[in-house]
Amino acid sequence: MAKLIALYKQPEDKAAFDEHYFNTHAPITKKIPGLKEMNVTKFVGTPMGKESDYYLMCEMVYESHNALKAGLKSDEGKASGKDLMNFAGSLVTLMIGEDVDE
């Protein structure tokens, strides 16, 4: 399994971010070929009771690194990337990872 992980910093307008993310961006992203699973986590704070530097995390799971690459190169992947840069380009950090068996 391979994962594309998107970490979003705290947006200035959380309501506007949520509106766009959940009603526009996520539906586009869910159409990417090869995407097996999409898990979204909204951070509610730190163990010390403070606000997190990050607002939201999305883990997009693919069968393999090749499937992930193919998905990103697809028309749907390109549309997702274009939308991401338009609404959250300054907020997002993208990483590729994989689960580790201990």
C-alpha cells in the first residue's frame, strides 16, 4: 500500500475552507482512478490543550506506488491537484508514505 498524505495548516476562514474542501475538493479527489480509500482527520487540539498547527489531514490509499503515480497523472488527479493549489496551495504539505509492519 502507498499513501498520499495531505496536511493542511490552520485556515483563516475555517467555514469557507470546510465548504470548499468537503463539497468541492473531496468529491473531485474521490474520483481519482486507483484510489482505494480516503480518510480525513480534523485536528481538535494537542495533548497540552493548545490549538494544533494543523487543521486537517487526508490520507489517500492506493494499492502501490505505481497506482498512486498513475492516479495523479490521470485527468481526475490533475483536476484534484489544480483545485488544491487554487484553494489551499499555501496551506498544504503533501507527502508519500507507506505502512510499516513492525
